[in-house]
Amino acid sequence: MAKFQCVNELVKALQPIDPVYCFRKQSLKLASNWFNHNFPGDVLYAVKCNPTETVVKTLIKNGINSFDTASIDEIKLIKKISPSSKIYFMHTIKKEKSIYEAYFLYNVKAYAFDSKEELEKILKITKNAKDLELFLRVQTSNEHAEIDLSKKFGASINEAVSLSKIAKSKSKKFGLSFHVGSQCMHPIAYSKAIKDLGNIIKKSNIIPDIINVGGGFPTTYPDLYPQPIKNYFLEISRAIKKLNLSKQPKLICEPGRALVAESGSTIVRVELKKKQNLYINDGTYGSLFDAGTPKFIFPTKAIQINVASSKRLIPYSFYGPTCDGLDYMKGPFMLPSNIKTGDYIEIGQLGAYGMSFRTNFNGFYSNQIHEVQDKPLMSIYEADENYNVKTLYA
């Protein structure tokens, strides 16, 4: 991995033919510090969001030592990089073989479930181990999220009452968890979900040892400007206090996008221009899946080596390099009116899922990764280092 002062320097030096992924350590440090200093509990990184070893190592260096994993391969990755880190196996539907390997080979104690069948599977495969941390995932509204997860995962409130009683009796530590959906645009989603947990606690008469508020913390995009992250932490802290529990559960969260989005960008090359459609060398089968399927609008910057960029920006759409007509990104992506074939574009906020979603469909794939030291195209984090939400939960 080469290191460059900025993206422009990288493009001038390499003039890459294939897409290039840019990585910013300082952005990861800033985001990690924000969560560690302000979230009133433990921070788990959702590995699915970006499993690149350099990213994981940088997070660990900056104090993220617990991980939300969904597969045995993600568990192996974390154990390889940091054997002492704590791993949570938080997918609610797991293979029996994966549970066996996680518990007996990799010493994973924490498991999520959202059904009686999955709970029984975990208990059977671990031979009714007495040191399990069992997390019941509860279905909650995803109305404020850009990507809905509520239809696929979670037990209903009525189901959760009986499942809580079983899991509590079978675990060393029992937790309730939820997920408000990816890229959640309003903090109130968390307080609504915590209120649902309160109903379960009241009906079951079981106070969980741990409450997992999941992920969903947003980053910023040109058409999505969420409230500051601190407002989400405040909403969570206040909602927990309103439960008026006789003992305070430990809090954990599972950020992915909010931790790593700003740290990465992709440099693409314009292969052809047809009016306001740009044909580029990366697309929805590469690092730009989110620009195609959920139609996220990413920040963009033109890098034109031999000509000054026009100050007049106009909206463009992108087509990726494959032969599939679905390889299309509507945008609008605002770029100079004089952009042309052979020019480059930096597409920001791709530290989240950009690396995870790449395929080699149609033979188009690039694994070029370089470090840059300039600032990301957009950032949600404020510079107020003295602000501390943790005191509100004390």
C-alpha cells in the first residue's frame, strides 16, 4: 500500500486504469474517538461494513476492541488480527457448524437469536454451556432508516416475553437487542425501540444484563444530512433513564457505517461520456452497489489532469463497466460541465460497504488500495472534544 498526501497526487502519479480505493487513517481515528469518548457503553464494530485488514487494525489501534460478526469467516479474521478482542456472533440465523467452531475453536461466548428454534440450536451445539451471553433481538420499527432490516430479523414483543424467560435461565448474561435500520435519519427511532424493550422487561419481569442498541448510526451524504451523532447518544441515554430500572444494564452498540464511511473513497476513470451519462470503470457490482440499489447519492470530485475544471456543475448519472443494464447509478452526481473521457472522479463515503460489495462479475475487479492523508469529501464529526455524553448515563 503506497501513501500519498492527497488524492490528486495519487492520480497524477499513477494515472490508474482500474478503480483505486483510498483509505484515510485519520478519519478512522476521529470516528473511533467519537464513539469511545461519547457513547455511554461499549462499542462493537460491525465487521460486515468493511472487513479490510488495514481498517480493522486501525480501529483496534484506536481503541475499538470488540466486534459484531455475522459469519465464521469474520470471526476467523478478527482472531487472526487480534486474538484478545471480544467477538459477538450477532447474526440471528447461524449454521450449526459455525456455532460449533465459534464456541469450541474460537472461544466465542456471545450469540444473538430471535426465535425459539435458533435459541435451542445454540444451546444444543454448545452442549448447554454455562458461560453463554445470549442476546434476544427484538423487532422494532425501521421507519426512519434508509435501509429496512425489520422484515428479516427480530422477535415480536409477545414472542420476546417468553423467549426472555428461557434465555435468562440458560445464560450467564442475558441481553436484549434491536436494530433501527441502516442509515437511521432520526434519533427518536432509538427511544421508540428502547420503549419497546421496556414493555418486554415489564411483562417478563426480567431486567437484562445488557442492552444492545445495535447499529444504524448515520453518516452524511449530499442528500442526507442527519443530526449530529451526539444527539443519537443523548436520545439513547434519556430513553434508558426513563425505563426507571432497579439496576442499570450495560449498554453496547454496533456501529459500522458511522465509523468507517468517511475513511474511504474510490477513484474511478471516465471511459465514455454520452450527454449527462458517464460510463465509468466501477459500478454496482463493484464498490458502488449502494449508489445503484438503494440509490444513495455520494459526494464526488472531478480530477482533471490537463485542464482546469469548469466551475459550472451539472448533474450526471453513472453506468458501470459490466454488460448488465442494471449497472446504473442514477445520482444526480454533481460534476463540472467540461468533464470528459479520461478524466477521474473521486467518489466519497465509500469506507462503508464499498469494499464489502465488490464482485468479479464480467471480469471487472480491482483490489488497488492506497493510503491518502487529505480530508474526506464530507464529514459528520464535530471538533468539540470536551463534549461527553457518558456523564448523562452515570
